[in-house]
Amino acid sequence: MKGGYLIRSLTRGSFIGLFLFGFIYTIVGPALPFLIEEFNFTLTQAGSIYSLRGFGMILAVLLAGLISDLIGYRKVILAGIVLWTLGLIIFSVTNSTFLLLAIWPLIGLGFGAIDTGLNALVAETNKDKGSALNRLHFWFGAGAFSGPLFAGFVLSYFHWRTLFFISAGLVIVYGILMYRLDYPPIPKTAVSPWKNIRHVWSLWLLLLGVVTFGYTGISTTFMGWINTYLTQTLTYSTWLASSILAFYSIGLAVGRLLTSFVAERYSYEKILAISAALSFCTAILSVYSLHPVWVAVGFGLTGFFFSALLPLSLAIGAKRFPMQTGTVTGFLISFGSLGRTILPVSVGFVADNSSLILGLRSILLLVLAIFLASYTLLVMAKRDQGDKLQI
């Protein structure tokens, strides 16, 4: 099966899936003002959509990884698509305020199952794991860029419910595509999830967890706070602040595309350590600069060097634990989900009690932790190979 048409079909199907993930993940923001107006939501109620979705994702990503090693990727991915579809359809037709909010943990479960399932599937079925996972996450960026643009067009001419109903239709079509594909067989040597947990729980997993926790948390924080920081603290215009945020997103997409071409020429650990070191330098430039040109350059380059952190962490985990790809992928994405949930709130807490600029600058400590974890992984990899450490 490996190297053949089926592998290419599964990989392309995964690319489409992560494009849809980014697409649907980002359409909530443009629709939020319409929900607030129609249902008289408070800002807390409106914001709870993100929290409820996040809770569902945290629960799903770990369970999906454990279960996929036991029952296979097909059932996990298709279950995620079903949950995704049901949640989006119910959200697009209900008039109940309670159900409108309560459905988001279900949608989050779908997001988590699809995220873990597709990442693990690509990691297991592709020999060049680093390259394939970077291409996979490039398509998430493409979806995240396209989602708000499509949402803005639909919301300009139609009801907000139309936007989510169309999205549910896209997921149904995608479900039919993925249902028709053949998947890797369930390993005959599959063991209980608890044995897999004990096998992968190690210093390797914890260090990779530091990278995924830090990257996902910082990236989500930047996405959420850059505009506020630039408009309120540095008094930039809304247009300029949005443009700088776009530089960060473009940096992520371009970096992943370029990394996909070089990931197999060098060790994953070496690329990870170099990316972490350079991102620490550019992050300092981002949050300490005052001139808009240097701020834009700083955030753009930070996105570029950040781009390899998540895909390569997943690739290292899958390569290190080839028989527990689903389990280790689930763990690492769980670390990332925790970072996404905890860090933006923490920065907001610091901002309320001191200043937003202090909150963002305190993130540099976590960027430093990412570099130290990445460097330690490089040292451990070289020691395992018995080679002299060289960077």
C-alpha cells in the first residue's frame, strides 16, 4: 500500500480535511456580531462559543489518538465527520439559545477527532513524515485564510444560518469522499490504550509537549491579541494592525510550504531547534519594536519560523513511536489544545492587572522554553545516533 495510489488518495483527502478544518474554524468570528444581535447575547455568552468548542476538542484529541491505534483511523475520522455535520446542521436551524451554545462541545468533538485522525493518518502512511505534515498544515492555513473571506461574502447577501448550512454541506461531501477510501489495516498487534500510554510516556513526549503547548498557545494568543495590542497600545490604525496580523499568517503558510521541501534533507530535531532559536529572536523584535515596519517584519518572521514547530513535533513523535502513532499524536495535540485554552486567558489576566504589553512580552519566556526543549531533543537524538553534536 505504501507509496501507491491509495497513500496519495489518503494524503490528498487529509489535505482537503485540514483545509475544511481551517475554513470552518474561522467562520465563527465574522458571524458572531449577527448572533449577538439576533439572540441578544452578552459578550461573555458569545465568547463562550470558543470555550465550549475548545472543551470538546480537548476531550476528543486525546481519546481519538488512543482509540485510533485500537480500532483504526477510518472509524475515528468518519465519526468526527458525522459529529461535525450534525453539530453544524443543528446550529444552522435551531432557535433555542441553549441549544445554540450547547451544540458547540459536540462540534468541538468533531474538530478534535478529525484533527488527530488526519494528522496521525498522514504521519503513519507517509515515509517523509516531516514534509507531508508541513504540507498538511499548509492547507490548514489556506483554509483559515479562505474561511473569513467566504464568510464575509455570504454574510453580505444571506442570513448567517446560510453560512453554516453551506459548511455542513461541504462536510457531507467530504464525508462521502473519505468513506470511499481504503485505510491502513488495524495492527494485529494492537494493545490496550493504557499500555500505549505507558509506552509513549517519556521525556521525549514531555519535551515535544512543551513545543506543541507553547507554539499553539502563543500562536492563538497572537491571533487574538495582536490587533488589540497594536491599536490600543501602539495606537496603530485598524487597517495597519490587521495587515500586520496578515503578515504573521502569511509567514506561517509560506514557512510550512518551504519546510516541506527541506524537511527530509536534515534531521527533524535540527530543523526544530534552529526554528525555535530564530523564532525567539524575531519574537523579541515583534514585542519590543515600536516602528510599524519592524513590528510587521518581526511578526511576519516569527510566523515563518514558528511554522515548522507543530508539524515537525508530530513527525518526531510518529517516527519515535511508529506503533503508537495515533496515541502520541493525540497526546501532542492535547498539549497544544491546553496551550490554546490557557495562554490567551493568562495574557488577558496580566493585561487586566498590569498591561497588555507586559502580557505579550512575558510570552518570550515560553518561546525560550520551546528552544530549550527543542535543543534538548536534538542532543538526545544525536546521543541515540552515537554522533558528535553538531548544529
